[in-house]
Amino acid sequence: MRDGAMLWADVLRPDCGAERMPAIMNIGPYQKDRLWIPPEDLEEKANPYLAWERTVVPFYSVGNWSGMGLHLRGNTEAFMHAASKHKKLRIHSGTHFHPFHSEEGRMDQLRFFDYWLKGIDTGIMEEPPVKLMIRTSGDTKSYKFRFENE
């Protein structure tokens, strides 16, 4: 639900018939037999608009280890395949929203946007491009970020 309105599947698939199903669903191959969408429509098809070699603008992609069924695949594939020479990938852990909006998460975003939109040298582009939250145990206090070059 966003701004008091629910997004329904018929907004994205006008030919889906009279059934009204929420459009935002976690769709994985293990769920195909339980969905109202015909399984053949769930097979991955080449997207003509997805051209990584044309993605050359600077970008900052933020993913969450806990959101594997939502955005994580897109975060990592965009980072790996985009032609941009100025890209950052941050993968954190925890809830879907809190780490992104935490003080530390906001500071990373501000440093990136201050650099690219305001021309302020924040040092972010001198850091390795990948910042990963490493989960070491069930105790979230022991989780630490680590930088990687790829």
C-alpha cells in the first residue's frame, strides 16, 4: 500500500481478467504452482529495455541480505553488468528499511550524492566500490561492514 492506494495486478497486467490480486508478491520458481499467473508467464524472458552496456551514469545500489526475494538480485546484477565506471554497491542486513535510513546508511548516501550532485569531494569514490555487511553469528552486534574491490 502506498499513499493509501493498493497497487493491483491488473494495473500491470490489464489482460489478467477479473481477478484482483496484489501486484507486489514474492515470486520464486518454488511458488509457480500456487500462483494465479500461468507458469509459462513466469519464465525469465529477455528484457529489450535492459541494456547494461548503456548504463553509464554513476549509481549507488543498496541491497539487503534479508531481501533475497525482493531486490537483491537486481542490486547485484546491475552492479556487476552495468558499464558505468562510477558505481557503488552496499549490501546491509536487518530489516528492509532500517539500515538504509539509519544514520550510517544516510551518511553513505549523502557522501555519494554530495560528490556527484554538488561536486563536494567526500572521499567516497576513493573507497573500494563494494561495501558488504558480513554476518558472523546470530548476534547482530557482531556484524561488520567490509569493503571489497569487486
